[in-house]
Amino acid sequence: MSIVSCKETDCQHKVQARGMCRTHYSYWQRANAKHTMTCVICGDPFTHNRKDRRTCSAACRIAMTLANEGWQQRSLAEASRKGADIVLRLRAKTWLGQKVPPRKGGALVAGQCAYCPTYFVGSAGSRYCSDRCANNAAWKRRYDQRGEFKVTDKLRLSIYERDSYTCQLCRQPVDITVHYQHLMSPTLDHIIPQSHQLIPDHTAKNLRLAHRLCNSVRGDRLINA
């Protein structure tokens, strides 16, 4: 009988390869399926999980970009995306302490993202580590204006740590790595439910860690408050 579900724990998706679903197989491929190639700029051998990679480092990639004869004829949007990708790679190498070519423009500063707990290196005045966090922060501001519930990743993680990764309803440990649709996935439960307040309190003192199942079973009843 053939295997129809992924061999990973709590995953019921169909198998694509090596007994794993599409998602878990891609994770495995990134970690294990390495290809040995030669850099077209410096000639040094390097390994990568993608077969179409042509350069070994950001410096070689910049050199290849500058050497591309048709670069000036490409669209401005494509050039901007390419430049942003190069800058991100340079920031990562600067954060690791590696030597990189001199950077044009303002100085780089290090700090913590205003949305998630990630530390990053960016230009002066940068508040977010990525466009994803900037978009999430913008959505949170819209939620706050409408009075709806949405917290930052930084606040969510601090509540998880405060509650020692334990469900405050059933007092059992919570695995924060499970899928968000799993019944035992982590959620934030309002101690005083939103339906019992004229203006709901979304601060950390009124939030606690709970399993998705426990949170759903409790509903808006004033129990374990």
C-alpha cells in the first residue's frame, strides 16, 4: 500500500517525494540538496541548493551585474528590485562581520525591528527589518483605528515567554511550532472577553497564552478569569 500522507508529525498532506509533502520536501531540499558549481567571476567552487546560481558571493554578483552589457536597457522597476536584493545581501554580510565592497550612501545602523523581535542592519531611520513587517505594522494601525484585535509579533512572543509557554486554561505545555490551524496551536486569550467590554482591552495584562481548542471551548464565558 502506497503512502498517501506526509511522514512528518501532524502533517496530513499528500506525498510529493521521499515520503514528504511539497512543503516539507522543499525544507529538506534546501538543507540537503546541495549542488557544487564554479563562480563565473572569481572561479572559486561553491555549493548551493539552486542549480542556476552563477556567483558565490554578493561581491561577485555585483561584478556580474555591472558586467552585464544589456543592464542599462532594462526597466527601472527591475533595476530597483535588483539593487534592493544586492543591498539586502550586503547588509547580511555586514552584520556577520565579513568584508564587503564600500557602500555608497548613508551609514548603516543596527537595531531591533519595531514589529518583530529580529535584530537587523539597515539605513538610518529604518524601523522594520523587512517589507513584510512594515506591511504588518501598517495593517495593525488600521486594526487599531477600527478597534479590532491584532498584536505585534514582539508582543505575542513576550506573552508566550511570560506564561512560560503553558496554556493558562488547561495548564498544559504549548508547542508554538505547530501549524496555526492545529487544535493545539498557540493563541492569545482575552482574560476579560471582548464582548464584556465597551472598549476591549488588547494590552498584555488582559492577554494570556492558550491552546486554540481551549480558547474555543471557553468562548466568552467568564471562567478562569
